[in-house]
Amino acid sequence: MKGKAAIFIKAGKPMEIVEYPLPKVQPGAMLVKVKRANICGSDVHMVQGGFSWGGPELPHIIGHEMVGEVYELGAGLTSDSTGQPLKVGDRVTYCYFRPCGRCYACLHGQSHACAETLARLGMTSAEPPHFLGAFAEYYYIYPDQVVYKVPDELSDELVAPANCALSQVLYGLHEVRVETGDTVVLQGAGGLGINAIAVAREMGAGMVIVVEQHPERIKLAKAFGADCIVDINEFPTPRERTGQVRRLTNGRGADVVAELTGIPQVAREGIGMVRMGGRYLWIGNINPGKMVEIDPSAVILGNRTIVGTGRYAPWALYRALDFLKRTKDKYPFESVLSHSFKLEDINAAFEMAVKGKVTRASIVP
């Protein structure tokens, strides 16, 4: 048996569809048949050459935001990470990163900050088990990965973003302590931003303000319940946008501001949107070497707190599934996936994602 995969060769070059033999599944592991895989903002950064952290050697299979169904269970594996029975055909989602469990951070209960995670992401196509990226027909899950069975009432469209966008903002907003009545500003209404609107709402935010420029994303942000939109086309400069946020918050600024764009330059204005004593959440800027100049006194004299989260604790994914069960009829989650493509059309999907013409493009092998 063989399976197809889209191989990322190098930045600026189209991906190629190749076939690999299906791997032998080791005890405690599983092989998943991919049902839907989304193009995350980090995937876009990668194909544009935005990563320099020494990840997997090229070429490799990328992609991590997905849902699949069990194709084969390794010996001894009979349940998910919560003890629910698993069988072939069951749908699953998983934490795509693999903390080592032995570094200083892991031993202090901070597996999301594992020093070895980047090296353990896998995604290599050079040697078996090959299928360590979501843009393929199959995905190999190691014995040490956290896996959750997907509830029957949740569709693939709902669950596909759960193990990245939804879990990431759920964890991030928890870490930055969004409280009842808080004013929350979200910089960006892509996959992260749209999910963050719903999460902030359910955490009790009194007002949610979204900063965005793309008309379709603005429309979707309103559908998710954003109270106010700071349209970049209407407020084209950082000074104007910061001023508008302050006008909307009676001059004081927001309790919480979250950077969800991946654009370093927005950090400076984002800090300026935070009230004295408020909190700034940094999630989107994951590209090493991209610099921005900020005034440290704005943080120190303003007694502002900056929190950065690049991954999440495993409980966040479990709660993300529960969150979707509770709110699936309250928010139009399925509309976040605006376009679907076959695996063979992945280059066209990335072209649209790079140009910002989609909120989330989805690959259906």
C-alpha cells in the first residue's frame, strides 16, 4: 500500500505530489487517514521562506491543522489519551507537537515550552515513516503524542482547526487572563482571530474589537459577534488605529490586546492599544529574524504585561472539542473554512492563502 503526499521542496517552488509506502505501525502508535487539513498561517510563512529555526531538512511534508480517522492501531493501543476506546474508523485529533518530557520546561509542568519540541516536530519526507505532515493522505502518530477521539456530533469542518487555531487562542487568552467585562482587541481576523472572537466572548469579554482590512474577514468577524471593527482601510496609520481603540474605550485602552497577524510591525501599535496595567498577548509572530522596534518604557512605565505563547498545553485541545460541542450552533465556525481543494491542487490553495483571499483554505485528500 502507498499513500500520496505533497512535498515542500523549497520556498518559492511548487510542491510536488509523490507516493510513499505506508509505514509499519509500531506498538502504541497509529496511522491516521487524513480527512481534512487546513492551511495555517504558519504554513504560509514556511512556503514563503519565513522560517530559519533549523527545522526539518528539505524536502518534507508540512501541515498540522487536521482531522483524520484511525486507519491502523499499533499493538497495545486501545484508547485515546483520556481512556476512551479507539477502533479503526474512529475520528481523532491530536497535539501535533511532541514534548520531550525530560527538559527543564517539561519537568516544571510547561510542556508547551519544551526546548526540544521544534526538533521533534518531524515532518520529514527523507525516511520512514514519511507521513509526518498533514498535507498527505495519511498521518503517522507516535506513541508519545496526545490524541483525542472526536465526538460524533462535530463535523470535520468544525474539528479541523481545533488542534491549532482554536486551541492556540483558547490557551493564549487563558494565559493572559481574560476576565468578565474585559475589553479585548484582536489584531487580525484570520483563522486565529475569528476563533479568538468566540473564545473571548465565552470567557466573558464585555467588548471585542477587531482590527482588520480584508472585507470578507471583516464580514466574518461581525458574524462571530465582534462589537467594533477598526478597518485598516478607514484608519490607515498606526496612530489612527490606536486613537480609534482609545476612543472606543473611553480613552484608557483595552484590558487585553492579542496580536494574531504574524506581522511584526503591529506589535508597536498593539502595545499602544493596551491600557495602563493591561495585558498584551503575542501569538502570530513566529518568524525568527523579523524585527520590530519598540519603546520599552511603554511597557515598564505603563505596567503592561506581555505574554507570548507559541504552543499550548494538551488540556487546551480537549477543552477545544468541548468548546465546539457547546457553541457549534452559536457561532458560524464552519464558514471559517472558505475554500476546499484536493491534494493535487495544493499549490493553487497556497496561492490564494498567500494573497489573503481566504480565511482558511482546506485540503481534502
